[in-house]
Amino acid sequence: MTLYVGCPVWSFKGWVGNFYPRGAKPADFLREYARRLTTIEGNTTFYAVPAKKTIEGWVADTPETFRFCPKIPKAISHEGKLTDHIDKARAFVDVMKGLGKRLGPMFLQLPPRFSPKLIGDLSAFLSAWTSDARLAVEVRHLDWFDSPHDEALDELLAEHGMARVTIDTRPIRSLSGDALLTGSVYQTLLEAREGKPDLPVVPKRTSDFVFVRYIGHPDPEVNRPFLDEWGSYLASQMKDGADAYVFCHSPDNVIAPRLCRDLHQCVAKDMKVSPLPWDEKDVDGFEQGALF
């Protein structure tokens, strides 16, 4: 089975001169990104549906082995009932199918207000979902993690062959607030803590793929035990026949690529996995010292 690792964005100017070559322009970013990593968490689609020409450009800039995992637009996930937007969801899937082989699982991020009381709405939406498009679902209301709602959600997703997203924000919760951090990268960390949900980390396998979102700490050493844990878990799931999609975030995005590479190496400790494009070739312009 295949391990896909990536970041939430590719258009990050802060990577120029380290992750991207010096002199790289925004038009080069996706091509350079795909020369190093294997998937992208498509957060841009949460805000706007891309035009056909845009998708054609994404295809042209990436190899067939690359996977886009688009986020369902907030106009579908965050505006009233899901079932009110089934037609929009189908139209979105049709647009994203323009990616062809590069289309990975899409993911539906439900807002914190979406409680287990709305499981009927979720069930009807999933039943109406296009059968030939894979989907992962992220819940944020805490009641979903308590019995019997926890088991009911797992059963519903398994029934439809859809994955349950696991979001791990433990690393960024390891630092308490301190006025001395103002203006530093750790201030960004504190802001990230406010914006990311503090949810139980209980990975669930409900499909033929697993979908993990890892929010890393700015200090690489803080991440080490968490990445080791995820490496073992992902290797076990892949040995059991699952593909794995893992997206590494960091508060200011600067070290997100390093997290991807470190996690890939953690999985490789437990099983043979294909090397990252990053490792397969000499990527021109990559300055390891600047990022690492």
C-alpha cells in the first residue's frame, strides 16, 4: 500500500531559498512542491471552487503519482444542513474529477456546531455522495468521541467505505502562554492553539485508507515522540492493506515540509515504503541547511 505525505499549502513564499530554490516564482511553486512531496491538502477549495483552466494547470505541473485531496467547500459544509447542498456537492466532485488519476480522497470538515444530533443529515448526505469519489470526514463536536455516538459514526462511515479523519494537535498544546513569547514563532504557536480543535486522538480505520492531519510544534524535538507513534501506527495500517494520507501542518508553515520528511522516515523504520521524490533525485536549488 502507498504512503502519501504533504502539507496544507504549496504557495508559501517562506519556502523560497530553502524548500524551494532561490529565485523560485509563485508560478513554479506547485511544480517544485511535487518534486519533493506526494500529496497536498487542498484547503484552497474550502473557499472557492477552482476553474477548469486552473485544474488543467495543476495536472500539467504534477506527475500522475501525485494526489490532490480537496477540502469540501464551506458553502456545503458550513451553511445549514448538508442535505440542502447535495447538488453543490455533486457539482464540486464533477469539477474535481478533472484531476483524473491525481484526485485523491476529498475531505469533509464539519463545523464544531455539527453534533451527533445531526447524524441523520450526515447519513443522508453520505448516501447521496458520488460512489466513485473517495471521502474522509472530520468531526469537531466533542460528543462524537463519546459512546454511543463514537461507534455510530464509525459504523456509518464504514458502511459507506469512507474514512474518519484524525487530527492531532497534541504537539502545539505542550507550551503554556507567556507574554515573553510575543512576536516570536511561539506567539504564532499560541495563536494556532486557539484556532485548532483540542480533540481526542483515537485513530479509527473505517475504510481502505487512513487520513491524518498532524499539527506540529515549531521545535522539531517536541515532534519526535509523536511522529514515532504515528510512524508505527501508519505502518501497521499499511501492512493491513490501507493507503495512508498524512498532512503535516506547523504554526507558521516553515517546518511543515521537514515534518513530512521526518514522518516518512518514521514509517520507513517499520516497513519498506517508496522513497519521497525529495530523496529519489538531486533536487536543484534545495538548500538543506536553511530549512533543517
